[in-house]
Amino acid sequence: MTAGEFREVDLDLLADYLGGALDGTPEEAVVARLVADDPAWADAHAALVPAFAAVRADLA
């Protein structure tokens, strides 16, 4: 998997990243790089972080 494989933000992959499902995998590094380097991925990440927090709060 390389950054070049992603033309659009993969929200499922990003959600897996935020939820910890990619911890310790090569995909974790790929998504981290995309979030750091690609404005579309960075924007999606910024939008999903508070949504994840809200869902976790609701579930608690």
C-alpha cells in the first residue's frame, strides 16, 4: 500500500486508524503520512476526531 494508491480519502481506513485497528501495522504509517501530507486526508481526520470523541462519550 502506498500513498499513491489513494486518490480520495478512504473514510473506512481513516476510521480504522482513529479507532486503533491499524496500530502496529504498515497501514498505520501510511495513513499517518497521508494525514500529515494530504490536505483532504487532514481535513477528514480533523472532522472525524471530534465525531469519534462524541460517539465514545455517548457509548460511555
